[in-house]
Amino acid sequence: MIRRSLLLSLLVALSLAACSKDGGSTAKPEAAAAQPAKQDGAHAPSTVKPGSHEDWCGEHQVPESQCTRCNPDLIPAFKATGDWCPEHSLPESQCLKCNPDLEIVRPPKGS
């Protein structure tokens, strides 16, 4: 049990480090979320309408407003609704390893 907890903690730490929107700054997550997207287009600004074409995490190919790898504060909500894959530390509704036929489609422009 302790080994599993340590592994999960390590995975979370690594995914947070790999998904840093601010290039490794030590800013608080709230401050990072309020900043505009990188110029590379990988992340949506926090001001976009959820569910719109602009609400897209180009790095993880899911809506930015639902990207738990970029915003771990979303994890408890997914877990509370039973939409969580503990094996891959993702919402089950986004886990392509468990659901290989799953298609997460970006909404068309203008939506």
C-alpha cells in the first residue's frame, strides 16, 4: 500500500513537472491558470468559454477546462463522480489506454 502511494505521488510529481505551463516558475497554480496561453498554442487561456473550440489542451488533446494533468485541482471532482482511472491517474472518460476506441473530439470553430 505504501509502495503504491509512493509510486502515485511520484507519477503526479512527474506529470506536474512535465506539464508546467509557465516554464518551471514557482508561481502558485492559481496565478499560472490566470495567465494567457503559451504562444505555441498548446494551452488555452483561462478566459475561454468551456466547451468551445478554444477550450483545448493541445498538449494532452482534451478540453483545457477538463485537463487534470494541467490542472490537478480538477481531480477531486472527477473522483467524486466516479469518473477516475486509478491505474493511469486520468479521468476514465479520457483514458485511452483503458478505452482505446474512445474519441475525444475538439469542438469545431465557432462553437
